[in-house]
Amino acid sequence: MLGNLGTGLKDAFRRIAGLGVVDREAVEAVVRELQRALLQSDVDVQLVSELSARIREKVLKEKPPAGMTLKEYFIKMLYEELVRLLGAEKGEIELKPQKILVCGLFGSGKTTTIAKLAKWFKVRGLSVGLVACDTHRAAAQEQLRQIASRVDVRFYGEGKSPQDIAKNALRESKEDVLIFDTAGRDALDKELAKELKELGALVKADEVLLVIPADIGQAARRQSEEFNRLVGITGIIITKLDGTARGGGALAAAHVSGARVKFIGVGEKVDDFESYDPKRFVGRLIGYGDIEGLLEKAKSAGVEVDEGKAKRLMEGRFTMDDFYEQLGQMGKMGSLSKVMEMIPGMGQVKIPKDMMEVQEGRMKKWKFIIESMTKEERADPDIIRASRIARIAKGSGTAEADVRALLKSYKQAQKFMKMAKGGKGLKRGPLAALAKQFGAG
Ligand SMILES: Nc1nc2c(ncn2[C@@H]2O[C@H](COP(=O)(O)OP(=O)(O)OP(=O)(O)O)[C@@H](O)[C@H]2O)c(=O)[nH]1
Ligand SMILES: [Mg+2]
């Protein structure tokens, strides 16, 4: 869903996760990444620029809350800003007997959405009736009748005018929830506005839901404001989020219009429908199972490196102690596969399970080996030659081949650090260097 937006946002989060130092330059790089992703998704330029300003302000000028590193704060803050951009609050609809008027322009997805809505209420235990008030388009009533039979709910279509049909349905219906389908138009003209307003008053609608297709992007704002002014809406349903790159723009625009997005349509089938929760939505977009979990882990493991150390590492002065520390941190954070899942972007990297297990086993061995080294050996592993290798293997209860393998990996990591010197983003993190060691970089 929203393909590019998700990828762009994941990249931004991955960039943060890979930062050794959170400085102005690093923040700018993230902001640029973010802007590109949001603008491509047709989010209003003004909104993007406001968001960028808030990020710079918060990350560079504010102190992170106690117990939180700057990097964690950056991740948390960006996540919260995205949630705010895309709607802030969950759009609730009450599970109670009610009357719902569904409106929108031609082809926005009203009738399809009504089927989805009917099923949504039905599986939650409420009986549903559908009322065919679209007398404008010839086949509209027949379409709704078929939908009603498909989701197995009652259909009402007796009468000539939309008003008559609505009155008849109100008189006859014993269902808990009545959903009224209405005619679309090319634009919200006087005629449509009048018809919708009258219908809304006649049926005493509890909800007037405006259906907006995601592919109109930021134009959703004007449409929502217009309908609200002329008809009075209680919420929005954004459809076709599955088939467009502009969905982010539509969701953000709906939010600034002041209306709340209550549901989203993510496909043509009856089940391609969900109630809208910006938090969950953003979480899914950026590929985190859950952000709280990530922050907790990152905190307890203290992944962030201090500035002096980052500098030393950047200069390629990467000792065996650093290597050991990285191993230790991975151990603290849980299994390697878990850690990989939690690094934004890495979750997508598929590492075969058995390979993971082998690597985790090897990691434990390496810890024993490093623990058997002297202080001098750790500071300058180059002095470790054959006789020392034999001693270390014996001391750690491993084979000489294991010790050699560790030394080789260490050298590779060191080389990688030197290569990454002056590099940016993910390349900077020692954790990333280690990840590379395990073939995931
Ligand atoms: N991919 C996708 N297609 C959708 C979605 N919702 C609706 N559609 C499609 O959009 C087209 C129009 O849907 P309708 O429900 O007939 O739209 P409408 O607003 O009732 O149209 P009119 O009654 O003519 O104004 C159909 O082909 C639907 O299958 C969605 O969430 N995803
Ligand atoms: Mg229709």
C-alpha cells in the first residue's frame, strides 16, 4: 500500500538508525529524504515544510527527555510527526443502531464502500439495510441490490425520487443500521448539494460520510471542505489507497480539512476495508511492528555510540574491544534475527534461518575467544600470531580455526570501517558494520 511513500519513509528511518552522531548535517539528510517521500506522495508543500521545520527545531534545539538518547528521540519524534500529519486521531464510528448517508462525486467508490460498511457492521452483530437513493444513474439501484444480496443484508429501493425511497425504507425497516447510497456528480453543484442536504435532514442521518478516492491526492482538502460547507459531513472514507502513489497526500489533506478519516478502502473486495488508525497505519508504512518495542530495546541496549568513539571508529581505529562490545550489545538486544527485524529496512532483508542460527552460535564462540585474549592483544590484534592463536583457542575451548575466523572477520570489519570513512547513513553505524559481517549489510 502506498508503495513509494512506505519505501521513502523506511529509508528515512533507516538513515536515523544508522547515525553515529546526530548533528545538523545528519538531520538535514533525513529531512531531505523525508521531503522527497512526502512530496512524491502529493502531500501539500506547505505541510511538508512545516513538518521539516518542526523536526529541525525539536532534534537540534530541544533536549531529549530523560533516559532517552538523541537518536531515540529523533525516531520517536519523526514517528509522532508522521502520525500527526496523516490524521492524528483514530476515526471512530459507534457500534449502535444508526442512519448513515454516504456521499461523494462520480466513481469515488460510494457503492463499493457501502458493501464494505454493511459487512463491517454485520460481522459486529448489527443488522443492516441498504437504501438505493441513487436514481441518477440507470444501473445504480441494480448494482446496490446485487451488493445487498452478496453480503446478505436487506435492500430497499421502492419509490421514484430519492426522498420517496428514503421515506419508504424508514417506514419499513427494522434493521439496526440503515445505509443510504446517493448519486454522484462530476462536481458538487447546487443540485447535488440540495439533494444531499434534504436527504440528510429527512433521514436524520447520524453520520454523513464523504467518500474520497485517494488518487486525487491533496485535492481531497478542497473537496472535503466544500462538502462540509454545503452538506455538513461527519467523517471521510478514503478509497483506492491500494492503487495510487498519492494516498499520503489525500490522508494529510483530509486531516487539514478538519474532518476525520474513519475508514480506508484498500482494494475492490468487500474485505479490503479497515477502520482508520493513523498510529497503526504509520507503523505499518515504515515497517515497524511496533515503535514502542523498538525504542525500549534500543534504550536498554544503548546502541548509540558516543561522539568520541564514533570519531575513532570513523578513522578506522576499530579495536577488538570495540568488536567485542558490539557483540555484547547484540547479545543484550536479543537474538540476531530479532535485532535485524528492528533495524528499519533490515526487516526486509531476508536472511535464511539456519544461517542466522549458525551466525548466532558463532557469535557466542567469538565472545569466549575475545575474553581469552590479553589486553595488548585486544588493543592490537595484529600481534596475534600462531603461538598466541594456539593459546587463545585452548583458553576459550575453541579450535584454532575459530580464532582465525574471528581475526579474519575482525579485519574485514576494520577494513569496512575504514572504507566507510566519510560515508554517511547506515554505513556509519558499527552495528551496521557488524551486520555486514553477517552478510546482511
Ligand atoms: N482498487 C480499488 N478499487 C476500488 C476501491 N473502492 C472502489 N473501487 C472501484 O472503483 C470503481 C467505482 O466504484 P463505485 O463503488 O461504483 O463508485 P461510486 O462512487 O458508487 O460510483 P457512482 O455511483 O457512479 O458515482 C469500481 O470499479 C470499484 O471496484 C478500493 O478501495 N480499491
Ligand atoms: Mg454508486
